[in-house]
Amino acid sequence: MNQNIICYVLGRLVLAEAVILGIPFFMALYGWEKSAPAFAVSICICVLIGLALRVHGRSGNEHLTMREGAAITGRGWLLATFLGMLPYLLSGSLGFLDGLFESISGFTGTGATVMTSIESQPFSILFWRMMTHWFGGLGIIVIFIALLPQAGQSTVYMYNAETTGPTRDRVLPRLREMTRSLFLMYMVFTMTACVIYLCCGLSFLDAIAHAMSTLGTGGFSLYDDNAMHFDNPALEGWMTFFMILAGGNFGLYYRVWKKGPRVLRNNTEFQAYLVILAAAMLLITVNLVDAMGMQPVEAFRYASFQVGSLSTTGFVSADFDQWPAFSKGVLMMLMISGGCAGSTASGVKVSRVVLLAKNAWAVVHQKLSPRRVIRAHMNGIEVSGDILMRVGQFFFLYIFAIVFWALLLTFDGIGAFDALGISVTTLGNVGPAFGIAGATCTFAGLSDFSKSILCIEMLLGRLELFTLLVMLSPEFWKIRNRW
């Protein structure tokens, strides 16, 4: 493994984070906030670490291997989240573990918070939380490739290690051109959401902060009661739209922009995504009307928002923990399925759900007709057996991880259903769960043990398990072993 090129790229990544930290730093200076020295020291630490890594490494013209791409992505996320914790720690807002939890939750788009009083925090600290959502949503490595000159060649391995889904959908032949197009689209969506939120009555700072959190599918808010603070049906409707939009494939949106809406007719995953969300909204609306006596319009308002949120983002417009068990079961299924491949949302991904369903259907038919050959198709193209095998392996590992982490949480004294909900929401990078970490609660009451393992689980969920797990293999670090 070429440690020099790894250190060089990581150095550039850390220096880029120092530049990003400058935004809340100047906001703190402008507002004479007590957090300004914390951001200044954080920037200095990032610069020193970045320069040290740059000096230790070198760019050269070497090709990155798959192993080095995975190492850069895995280490890059660990470095970014650790350094992102510094403003919380140095400002006195949070302790070391809580600050690390908040940083990982922000960058991974989880939105689970350990802050017991959000509104008492300096605005610069809260804005930094939103920024971690926005930069982590599209992907630290994706934005890094889009904005900065490539370090060496074969950065496609870095891109593949971070992007989500069963396949790697390249919309343009050149990686950097593609990532720049995705980043530009991401910015346009964010600014559009900001303008619409302004029209719904939000202040500029509220609008830009919540737009970043919405498009990054994070769920952090500037207020303790989250989206409930606004109690604005029009705002909730637009937030639902943008949350669902952010849960779609950004590569697909690029093709729609170039070729027109007809592209959507041939995309199996996006159609299934909309069908799943529509069915969930209908089922929960009927359940709320029947079990809680809500008016249909009110029930649909809350159901549509939470369906869009818990499948992607994690905003809260109602205390869904008080809803009937059926509605909570539907929401938990949405937490597991997540959004589309190539989106800012996490979870299993709708494309994998579709392939699992088609493969199961094919197995049933083959049992009835052993000689019959049935093939699975996605977007009108036949899916190879290798991809179906990888999808099955990922799904097994994903469900195993949910159960394993839930078991660890029950060892810490958390109830079985609460532990399962927390495990599902942190691995799916959703945010709120049920029970002790429900819609109106925070994760502050969990023990240090639980917070520590949830930090690991959030990173595993954001990088889809394999990027971090492969780094635990001894063969991964052998110098002579080429991947």
C-alpha cells in the first residue's frame, strides 16, 4: 500500500476542512460569540495536521489501487469527523464523546443529537452542525474530487468506496466532470429550497440552515422542537417535497435535465421509490384517522411529512412515538429501505429492495417450474447473477448488523424495542427512533458505551459497511498485497 499518496490526499482533505471551518469562524466573529476562539484553534489544528500529512506524503503520478481508495475514504471520514468534533469540545458546548457523536451524526446525515438545549448554543456552533450535514450528505470525497485537483489518478476508487447502491452509475465519462455536475445540482437544489423556505415565512438564517439539513437528509434543526417549532403546513409540504427529492438518485436528475422527463419512465428504482412512499402515506393516514380520530387532512399532513422524513432525513413535525403500533411499524420499514442509490439518504436502498423482491419472485417460480429460466431486470436491463449475489450478501450483513448492535444496546440495559429502533435509525442514518430516543427525546441519556458503539454504527451505515469492515482485515494492510 502506498502510504505516501494516502497521506498526501488526506492532507489536502484536512486543509479543505480548515477552509470550511472558516465560515462559522467568521460568523462567530461577526456576532461576538464565545465560540470564536474554539473555531480559530480548530482551524489551526486542521492546518497543522494537513501540512504534516502533506509533508509526509507526496502526490506523484502513481495510480491509486482499490485498496488505497478504500483506505483514503475510510481514514478520510474518520479524520473529518474527529476534527469536526473540535469546535464542540473547545467551545465547551459538549464533551469529547458527545462532541464526537454530534460530529459523526452530522457528517453521516443521521441527525441524532446529544444536545439537551439546542437553542442555548451559539449560532455559529449550530450552523456548523448544519454544514456537516450538507457536506456529508453528497459525500466528503465526492465534493473533494469535484472542487480540488485530483491527487494522482484512479480516484474512481475513492468515489466507489463512498457512493452508495448496488451498482456505480456513472452519468459522464470523466469522474471529475461528473462530480462537479452533481455538486452544482446539489447547490441549485439547496438554494431553491432556501428561497422557497423564505417565501414560507422563515428568516434567511433559518431558511439556509434548514435547506442544508433538508438536502443533506440530516434532520438537525436550530430549535429544540425541530420542525414542530414552525407549525407551518405550507413549509412542511415543501420540506416533504425536498426531502423526497433528496432521497432520489442525483445521477438520474442529471439525465432528466439533459434528456427530459422521459428518462423517469424507464427508471425502475425511482418509480418503486415513489410507490413505496405513496403507499406508506396512505396506510399511515388511514391508521391515524381510524385509531386516533384525526381529520383526514390533518392525518395526511403529518403522515406525508414523517414518511418523507424517516425514509431519508429525520425531521420531526409530530410526536410519532404516540402513534399506533402499525404506523410505527411502517415508519421502521421505511428507515430500513431508505432512499435511492446515488442519493444523500442511507439505508438498504430501494434498488436493492427491488432486486431482492424480484429475485425472491424468481425463486418461487423456479420452485414451481424447475426448468423455467427467470431473470431479474432493472431499468430494462438484465441484472447479472454477481450483482444479485452481492445484493443478497449486503442485505444479510445489514440485517445482521441491526440485530448485533441492538443486542449490544440491550446489554447496556435498554429495552428490546427501543434498542431495535435505535439500531435501525443509526445504521440507516435517519435520526429519531422510538421510546427513549423518540421524536421528542435526544440521545443524551445513553451511556458512554452506547454512544461509542453508535458512533461506529453511524459510520458503517454511511459507508455501507464494507469500506470500514474491509479495513479490519489483516490482508488489507499487507504491503505486497496488490488489490
